[in-house]
Amino acid sequence: MGRPAAERSRLTAQTLIGATACALLTGPEAKG
């Protein structure tokens, strides 16, 4: 992998934050 560790960790953090935000936004609505 040619990417630096810092960039990989930053992308991982963005993915986790995005997934958490999506779960928080859709969770209550999905439950009805």
C-alpha cells in the first residue's frame, strides 16, 4: 500500500464517523 498511515487512519475515522452518523439518523426512523 502506497498510502501513509496517517491518511489511512484519517480515512478509517471518516468511515466510522459516517457509519455512526448514518446509524443514528436511520435507527429511530427504521424502528418506526
